[in-house]
Amino acid sequence: MSRPFRFGVNLLDPAPAGEWRAKCRRAEELGYDVILVPDHLGMPAPFPALVAAAQATERPRVGTFVLNAGFWNPALLAREVATTDALTGGRLELGLGTGYVRAEHEAAGLPYGSARERVDHLERTVAELDRLLGSGDHLPRPAQSRVPVLIGANGDRMLRLTAAHADIAAFTGARPGDTPGTLDPLTAEELDERVARYRALARHRPAPAELNLLIQLVAVTDDPEPALRPLLERQPGLTLEQAVALPIVLAGPLEDVVAKVRAQRERYGFSYLTVLEPFMEAFAPVLTRLREESA
């Protein structure tokens, strides 16, 4: 049986208190299940933003999507996680990643390191969070007995870490591009291979993880070409048809987009989709239609 759908929105733009609360309430009104915040310089600080989101809403869970582990000392992070979970009434989901933007580490005066070193640090962070938050002696205490962990992954070692520790396996649907700080999208076939690799690594789990996909572009329209033009300019090797077929792109008439979301759950197992803040309203009719079909 397929898991029920869940839908999250990643809020990227800083805002004053009233405006922040209003857009969180709007996400709840539209039916989103999770309000998320990333961890990039120039964007909202994750934990206070999530506390404010929980105070402004009643139903959605809140989460980080995803924390840049290189910004965090594990012991201090455990304090933030426990406090935030307590203040949100046990609604927190903790998303973790290695971080991929060198310029942000340099601006923060933090070492960027090699890919191996970044994964090493994330692995230590996950282990230390498990130890600290799993201890009855740790103060403060989170509200949940276990704060669900999401890990964003693509490479083999990250998929292995995700298979071992994550309650939610998040697939980026992209790989680092040739230009620092950029990502190149995976084709459907390339994503098939990554999901298959994860499943092989996770075959001994006592319970399967929820699978998440970050959607990079949503355009519910009979003419997707204008919405896809910036992507086609960044990826000159793609045709319009190839761009529409990318797993991280949802573009076309409403019925086509709804059918693609259902098909990707069947093909890959993606029952939890995250969209970016600029597409929160555009994705809402898709979310509504899928909820009506499953009612």
C-alpha cells in the first residue's frame, strides 16, 4: 500500500512578525502538512522562525529543510532541537544535510572542507544527537520521545547514512553543478538508480522510511514554456519536453500535474513532497485535487 500524501512548503523569505505569521497561516489554509525553513545565510534563522510558525498555526508540523550541519556544534544543536520541539508542542521534524555552498561557510568564517569531511561531520552530528536526545539526563527535554529525522541525500555515502538513521529520506533530485553553489537536475532514469540504491541500503530496516522529494518548479498552465524558460537557459542541453519530464518539475495542465505526482509515488515511493515558497499558491490546486481523490 502507498503511503498517504504529505505536503510541505519551504519558506525562504525573511519577514516581519505579522507578515511571517500571515504566510504561515496561509500555508495552513491551503492544506500544507508541514511548514519548513531552510538554513542559508540571508534567509530566516530556522529555529525561532519555526517557533513563530507553530504559534501562528494549529495543525501543520514544522521542520528544518535542511540544516547545514557545518554551521552547527552537535551539543548546541541538541539544545536548539529540544527547546524548539518543546516550544512547538512536539511538532518538530529535524532535517539535516551537509551544506553545499562554499561561499556561505566562508562568510560565516567556518571551514568548508572536502565532501568527505562534510559527510564525516554530519555523521558525527547524527550520532551525537541520537546520544544526547535519547538520554533521559539531557536538558532541556524535547516533547517527543523521538524527534523525526529527515536527511537530504544523493551520493552513496549519504544514502547509506540516510538508510541507517533517517525517519524521512529526502531526495534532492539534483547533483552539484559545475558552477559552485549550483545544482543540476537528475533525469527520471538517474533518480530511479538513486532510489534503487537507497532501497538496497535500507533493505534491513525494521520499518520503511517516508520518502520525500523537493520540487524545484511548479507551473499549472496549458503553456509551461514561459515558466520553464529560465531553467532551459541554465540547462541549455535540455529540450522543453525533457524539462517537463524532470522529476523535480511539475509543469502543465492541472490534470497532467496531478497524474505525474501520483505516478511518481508509484514509481519511486515519493509520498511526501516539498515545494518552495514561490510556488506555494501554484501548487495548492494540485494538493487540493489529490486530497479530494483520497477522501
